[in-house]
Amino acid sequence: MNWNDIRMFLAVVRHGQILGAAHGLGLNHATVARRLDALEKALGTRLVTRRTNGCELTEEGREFLPHAEQMESAMLAAYDSARASGNTISGTVRIGTPDGFGAVFLAPRIGEIVKRHPGLSIELVPVPRTFSLSRREADIAITIGRPRKGKLLARKLTDYSLGLYASKAYIQERGMPASLDDLLQHRLIGYVEDLLYSSALDYTGEYHRDWRSAIAVSTAIGQHEVVRSGAGIGILHTFMARPDPELVPVLPDHVLMRSYWTLIHEDLRPSRHVTAVAEFIREIVALNRTHFV
């Protein structure tokens, strides 16, 4: 078997289609399809069923997938070991994070790691979703809460707080609530419930069981901007809301606590460039711990 053929197979599985895999690999559609054909011929079996709307693993493909991932892990470890013969740290590291943490906290600071290690290339993906480390959607994932399964190296990054906030203009117009029950007399900003990717994000009920959002937004940054515009009262991350001069805390004694964790797949434990970036993230969070609570 040719390792490049296996690499094509993994890309097709992860993108769900040959065209997406080709774009991700920087190749043309015909090349990826041809290499997938070559792998199936070498194995003497069909690995994926090709449809007009994408590709689906066959039973044989599902059985072969973990072996292909093990081969990929071995290749990554061998590559990293070869690079480790020198003193430089280089390579590409993709970081998947929640949108608020990634865009507001990490993005303005991530350039420092590249200054330290010019051979590094960082891909920061700050979006409200989970990331599959086994499918190589990210090398490092920042999650809300600790995962309960998977071959993962999990370390707690920090606790963080959330609270009720409104704009100064909104409070001038509508007044300050005196109690949690008073919230029901105000326009409330929340999240799109069916798009929540973690149960830890389902927190409006912790403020009031009858919470009804007048405006629902699927991202933390979007909620922040809606509240900032004067549209109503929302539950915002303290590290995002506290520095904003347009916002004021509402019922500040009522605070929610959550935790960020860093996750790395066990197969990437020997990867110096991945561990260097993970350590950098932990370092800058530790230096800014008071921002989060």
C-alpha cells in the first residue's frame, strides 16, 4: 500500500466527499479519485460508496479506518521525530476553540508563539462547535467541560465566569432589574437552543426557569454584540463583557461558572510542535487568570 493513497482515503472520510478532500489537499478531483481507486485495488475491497451528494464508508471501510488512523499517527510521530533532531520547533498546528475564547482572547495573543518559533504555522478555528481529534479536525481543542471518553490527553485550562449584562443605554431606557423575577419584564438575549453543541452552554434556566429570549444568537460574540447594541439583557462571558465600557453588570451577585479544558489526542503526545503550542496556551491563560473570573 502507498501511504499517500491512505492519506487520500482519510481526507475523503473527513470531508465526506472527494471534491472536498481534493480542495483540502490542494489537489484536483481526478487525482484523489484515482488514488482512492488504487488503494481499494491494493486491498481488494471497496472502502467507500460514492454518491452524487458525497461518500459513505462501506463496512470494509469502517473496519479499515482505525488502521489507517494508526498509520497516520505513526507517520506523524516519525515526521516529528525526524524534525526533533534539530533544535527548532516547526510544523502546522490547528487549534479549535469556542468562538469567544478563540476570537477575543486567543487571537490577539497567538502571534507570540510564532515569534518564539518562526517555523510554526498556526491555524486558529474559533467556531461554536465540537472538534473531532480522532478525525484530525484539530490538533488541539479547547472545550467547555472535560470529555468523558476518547483517547485524549485532557488538562483543565481555567475556570471562567458568566453574568448578566446590558448596555448603559438599555438600562437608562428600561431601568435596572432588582431581582431575577424582574428579568421577565425585560427583553432577554439568549442562544439558539437546537444549535447548542454542549449541555454546559444551556444556562438560561439557571437564571430563571421561565426565561424566554426575545433574540437568540448562536455565537458568544454575536450575543455580546446584540446586548451591546442596547437590544436587551444577556448572559455574557465576564472576560469579554467586563472590559467593554458600553456594558454594565445586571444582578452581579448571580454568577455562573464553567471551565475550559485543552484536549490533545494521545497519538500526538510525542509531537513537539503540538505540545509547544498547548503549553503556550496554558501559559498565557495562567498569566491572565484574573480576566476569566
